[in-house]
Amino acid sequence: MDKEPPTAFEDALERTGNGLYNNVLVLTCGLILLAIGVDLFGFGLVVAAACDLNITVSQKGILTSLPYVGILLVSFPWGYISDTRGRKFSLIVSVQAAFVLSCLASISTNWLFLALMKFFSVCFSCAANSATYTLVGESCIKRVRSKYMLLMTCLLILSPGIGAILTYPTLLLNFKSEIPLLGINFTPWRLLIIVLAIPSGIGGIAICFFHESPKFLINSGRNDEAIEVLKSMHAINNRCSKESLQITSIYLEDAVATKQTSLFRAMYELSAPLFRPPMLWRTLQLFFIVAVVYFTNNSLLVWLPYVMNLVRMNLSQTNTTTGDICTLISMKQESITASTNTTIGTNNVTPDICLGYIENNVIITLFTAQCIYAFLTFVISYLMKWRRTVLLSILCISTVSGALLSLMPEPISSVFLLMVFTCTNLGMGILASYFVDLYPTSCRGMVACLSIMVGRTSTFVGINVVGNLIFYHCHITFYMWSLLVFSSVVASWFLPPDKPLKH
């Protein structure tokens, strides 16, 4: 009797099918992404409500920016851990540690301790940004892979809105419990930190019940374990079938041999191929698009509630409703300057006033905008056969909106175009699918983590630089910004075609 020939991994994975195991895995990884998004974006709302810490404006700036610094510092090491220790291992350690550290932040005695706990919490949780996509991409058949990644992105996009919804009722509570040992009062904003961390705790426990990526196991030389994982996935996905998965040996076409080496040497060896031919051009291309997408969406997400306040003030305080968004911002800056000049020498320092709650319009704005984008991302998940075309369309729409928003004759349409300008986030899931499909298994976790690092770097720059430019050079800022987004359209044009050319 002839020995059965080895089975290619993609063929073996295809035979496991798409069913319950994959669906629950996607839901769990989606929950983890939602959790880290809620915790990260919700922290800004926590800082705004932490009145008893007497946080100044400059300290608030440090607190809200520090999580992004943590992401920049540890994305590289987490990529190494994901590629050497496993996707599941990375998720279990990172998410559970992030949950514990976030809960510890709720008993902060001063803003420095709060900043330190949040910094370390984000240093752990950011690993899930890439590890979730990689685990799903390597555990699901090719036909549904891209769609599942976009569905997960739906939850990530929705996270600021969910964070706002959790924040509103929590901060409406009215209680104060003294903790003499620490010399603090446990108030609603401290409870809010725990509430925002609960999804991380649930996701960290749930991921323990899933298998490691079978593709990672094969690439690590653990073929027997990989075969058992595939058989288990097949059994769960085909519960009503009596046939078992018949595989005796398996191989990975893009497998790369690994060897024992130091941490920094291994990190170099995993990342260096990304910046050498033949992957150099593709890496630079995708990283540039990622930078533009995060730069545009995340930066404006911070300013969107403030812009909505400007519109409401303009409509309520004046009899005219003319002027674009840049005109409104200029009017507000003049008002602030005049107010500052008339209050010099007084004890009323307006920027440091802490209300202890979040305005209704901020909650409504965040939730509505993120719900719309999450719905559109869900729709896009069914258009992944044309992902390059969809990405080009998204970036073109953003470019046109950014160029036109300062030309609108009245504020409502201008603000609407501002929200449309931030639609670049709809391309995040598409870009994640490219990182899974265009890179070998050995460096897939690294390139995904580096892409997150690039994205968060551009977010940090956008929040701290572009946010200030808008208030002083609004029109020219949006014109140049639109040109930047258009350059990403050009870069996206050279992505692989949606359908292979037939000869």
C-alpha cells in the first residue's frame, strides 16, 4: 500500500470547512478588538471626568497621548513574540494583563499613577491589534478570510461609540465610597475604568478555549499538533457528519526554517526581509497607505465633538447660518482670544474646569458616526472580491470631501463633509487582509505589528500637530490634507488586481 502524499496546508484548511469554530473564533477576536478600542478611546472620557485628581490641561494632554507612545514602543517586540511563541499565547498574555492593569488604574491616587497604569495596560493590549487578525487569517478558509477580517474591523470601528454609550450611564451615577487605606474616594469615574475593561477580561478568558494557529504550528515544525488542530476544527465545523478529516502529513509551501537566536537578532531577522527586495516596495506601499488612513481618521475623531459644539454655538448665538467649518473655527478662536484678554488677572481659569460628566452631544456624535461606519464596514465585507476597487473608492471619496468641506456655503453640509472625510477608517480591514495575503507566515505577525506602529505614529502626529494647524491655517490645512489622501489613492492603484489576469 502506497503512503499517502503530504497535503498542502491551504488544501487541508479548505477541507475543514467554514462553520461553528470559525464563527465563534471571529466573534471572540472581534470582542477582543472591541475591548481594546473601548479601553483606548474611552480613556479620554475617563480623563475628562476625573475631577478629584485635579488634572491640569497639560497633564490631560500627557495622559491622552501616553497610550500611543506605549503602542509605538512595544509593537515591535509583540510582533516577535507573535511569530515565535504563537498567536494564541500573545493574545492570552496581553489581554488578561491589560485587564488587570486597567482595573488597578481605578484606584489611582494621583494622575502619575493613572498614567503609569494606563501606559503599561496599553503596552499589553496593543498586541491584540495584529494577533487577532493573524489568528483568524490563518484559521479560516480563503473564501471567507477577508470578509471575517472586515467584520472584526466593524467592531473595532464601533468601539469609540460603545465606549461613549458605556460612559454616559456610568457617570450619571451619584456615589462616593471612601477607601481610607489609599486615601481616595471611589467615585463613578473610577467605576468607569473597570466597566471599560470588562470586555478585555471576557475576551482574555474566551480565547483560552481556542486552538493555536495551525499555520503557525506547521511553520514551527509542530506538524502533529497542527494536524490535530485541523481535525478538531473539522469535527466542530462538521458536527453532523460522521466522516473525519483524513490527513497523515502536511506541509507549508511558504515555510521558513527558524533557529535559536537572541531577541534583538531574531527581531532583526524577522523584520529585515520586509525592507529588502522583493518585499520592500510592497511594505513601503502598504505602510504609507496605513499612515494616511490612521492620520486622517483618528486625528479628526478627537476633534469631531468639539467641531459639533462650534456648530451648535453658531446656530444658537447668531442669526446667520452661513460660512463653512473653517469660518466657524476662526470665529471661535477670535472669541477665545477676546475672552482671554478680558479675564487676565482673574482666578477663573476656564480650560481647567472639570464638569465630571460628558455632554450629551459628544455621546450622540461619537455613537452615530461610529455606527454608520461600522454598518458600512459590514457592507464592505461582502465586497472583498473587489477590495482594491473598494479601497480606491473610499480614499477618493475622502479626498473629494476634504477638498470641498471648506467651500460649502453653510456649516451643516461642511460638517457632514468633515465626517465623510474621516471615512478612511473603512479601509482598515481591507489593509489587514493584504498583510495576511501578501506576506509569508514567518513574518506576518511582525509586519502586522509594524503596521499598527506606523498607524499609531501617524495618529500621534495628527493629534498633536494637525489639530493645532486647523485652528490657525484651516483652509490650507484641509487642502494639503486632501492632497495627502490623494497620494494614498495613487499608492493604492498599484496594489495587486482584484482578479488574476487570464492569459
